[in-house]
Amino acid sequence: MHRILLLGSGKIGRMVGPWLASTGDYTVRVMDIDEGSLRHLGQTAARSIDQGRLELVRADATDPRELERALSGCDSVISALSYHHNPLVAEAALKAGVSYFDLTEDVATTRRIREISSSAKPGQVFMPQCGLAPGFVSVAAMELTRGFDKLERVFMRVGALPQFPTNALKYNLTWSTDGLINEYCNPCEAIHRGKRIEVLPLEGLEQFSIDGIRYEAFNTSGGLGTLCETLDGKVNDLNYKTIRYQGHRDYAWFLVNELHLGDQRKLFKELLERAIPITFQDVVVIFCTVSGWRDGQLVQVSDARKIYNDTLLDSEWSAIQITTAAGICTMVDLHYQGRLASRGFACQEQVSLREFLNNRFGRVYASGQEPTSLPSFSGDLS
């Protein structure tokens, strides 16, 4: 039995804990300061699993002493906390000798996790960025790069969107507001003409359609994960953009740059959470395309998926909850099965797409493969 400490019982933690415990291979200790959030998770879990495999602990995960006590007897820790808490958690994991997984999209946080992982003990893995983007999208994109003699372009596009948009932003809150603001305000990594560069968020606007629905995409931070490093010197162009309905970027640009909310992130978060409703009726759109040379010909291959909200564990979950939880549960499961690196830092793209989709958690991505029509693009594809 693999013993897991799960930090955070919010939107994603509420699904991760019961899902892992439902397999019978894991016991999960869930730690959160919010008693109401813990109670909600417990009610969700009670519908489908043996409560003996799930322990709820009300404590402050940002207190090093409480965190150290909670880690006692565990094999792995999953952080579903806001990204700025993760270095503290990783340091505690290192000291306790447990493996570490998180959902961060923050580039600086991932660099710090990598530094901490350099002192890992045998069998101790540190794997950040285990969600959707970064996360699964790196697995899918890396799979497409295989078999080329020379790579030209790797483009990754992902969006979590309301099925029924009703406001001017054509958007609803579906995951971490801190993470959303981070994506819209921080510099974005890319490779352009063979050189690693930083580009501005909310720039690089392009338009495309899938199944007759018009979308736009633009630069956002963090979605590439570690692919810039992995493919450095191997590809001419590499970039990641977030998918939204048309018109969203202009409003977001106004909020971030004209109203200067990018410099007042606490206020930005408060405004978004007071004005933009949460929805569980969403769709995750994933599109990766890779072009390069094979046997003297310039060839392009693509991977396109749409994943909708669904019922799992006798509860209704949004598409972003399902895809994010599946991402981190799959990596934890592969570690439990001895399929990841045996020590230190592990990248998403080290896992093959086949292995991911064959996993009991990762298979939710397989059901969303291949919309009826692949995207056709216009605008700035750089």
C-alpha cells in the first residue's frame, strides 16, 4: 500500500484524493486548513470508497512543523496548493525522504524544485507540472516529435472553456485563479529560429476553428513545462498558447495592461472571483502539431482532443478537474509501479503517450481524441 500525503482539498485535490484511494493501492492523508473544504471532500469520497483509505487532517500545510508531522509514514506527497507554497513542500519532502508531485505552472517554482531534487535519495522522485498544461500536453507533443530526422516546429495549444459562455470575456473560472493570473502576466518561454527566448503574455494572437467553432490563441506562461530545455538545439520553433473564444484576449489585455491589474494581482484575483462565476459545464481543447523532415520530405503530424465534464466516482466533475487530476494521478501511479526515473527530477515528456493513455487514470484522455475536423489556422502562428 502506497501512502500519500495530499496537500489541498480544493477543486483538484477534492478529486485526486478519492480517485487514488478508490483503487485500493493507496491510502491518502488529506491536509487542509479549511474545515469546510475537507468536509466537502469527505462527503464526495463517502459515495464511492472505503473511508479507511482516506484520512482528513485539518492543519496548516505552510507550517513546517505541521507539514513534517503530516509527512511521517508517507511514501509520496502531492501538492495541490498554490504554486508559491511548493518550494517549502519540496524541501520538507526531501528531508522526509518522500517523493514529490505538484501541479505548478510557475517557471521559477519549477526551477527551484529542480535544485532541491539534486539532493534526492535513491527511489525519491521530484516531478512538478503534473497537470494538463504543463503536464499531459508535453507528453502528447513529445510523442509527435518521434521519428523525424529533423524537427522544424512544435506548437502546443490548450484551453479550458465554458460550454455555454455568457459574459463579455466568454470565460468562466474553472481552476486556480492564481494560476490564471500567473499565465496572463508572466513572461513566456519559447524557441524561435533555434534560440531560446522569452515572449510577452497575451501576444502572438491567432485564430482557428475546430468542428465549426471559432477560437483564438495567444501566448501564456508556463504551459511548455520543461520542453524548452528538452528540445533546445533540436527544433527551430517551439511555443505554447492558451485557447479561448474569440474576443477574450482583447478584454484580458485591457485588464492586465490598461488597468494595470497585472501589477496588482491580489486585487485582480478579488475582482475575477467576485465577478466571474465558476462552471462545471466546460470543455478542454487540446491541439498539438509538429512538423519536420522525414526521408527528405517536410511532414506534419497532429494530435487533437476535446474532453468534456463527466461523472466519475458517483460525482459530477468539470473537464479541467478530470484532466488535471488524471495528469497527476497518472504520474503518481507510474511512480508507484516503478515506471518513472528512480531518483531525482523527472520531466513529463519522459513518459510515452502510449504508457500514459494505457494507465487507469490517464485513459480519460483517450476518449477525447480526434475531433471531427482538425483546426485550420489564421493570424500570427509564430
